Amino acid sequence: LQLNKPRAEPTFSLPIYVSTDNATWHTGPLVRVRFHTPPEVHSIEPSWCPLIGGRIVSIKGRYFPKSPKLSCRFSDVLPLMPATQVSSSELHCRCPSVIRILPEMPQPVHHVVKVSVTD
């Protein structure tokens, strides 16, 4: 299970400084590093979808960010599916159809679901 994420709560930024002699430090007014707690996925229900797709799965975890661009990825060869944020600890995604990629799938078919939260 993989989550690619934009900002997650809590988030904060700090300035970054660079030195060439460990004595003199330089930075700029817009030079900052953003720190955040990455999203965590704890469960997915139901744990299966029909080959034609369409089923809504509930992804539960924590630190899901508020973003209009949340999405789920069920494999590297299927399109991103839009996610609906229920709360900071739950997302809903609709399973895509896998019928178009069945000839490419090794038998027996076993999948690892990748859930992406993209910005």
C-alpha cells in the first residue's frame, strides 16, 4: 500500500541555512523546508472489488490532508481514481475496471493496492 501525499497535518516549515566554513551561515527570505507527518493507511474495506470495478472502498488511517486532488491508485497500469475525503482519517475511492488489463496479468491474479494522495 502506497500513499503519495501533499501536506498532512501537522505541518510546519523552518528556514534552511548553508555554510561553506561552518562559521558563516546564509539563507534567503523564501528558503524554507516544509515538515509534515505522512499519511498512514490502517485498513481498506472491502478488501476486494469486482473485475468491472465500480465498488467504493473505504480507506481508514490518519493524517489524510484536506486537498481537492486526493486520489487512489490501484496499480501502476490503471488510471488514478478520485478520492472523497470523509474525514482526516477516512477516504472513499471507487475501484476501476481491470478488464482491459486482464491479458497482461500473470495467472493467478494477485494485486497489491496502491492508494495515492496526490497534490
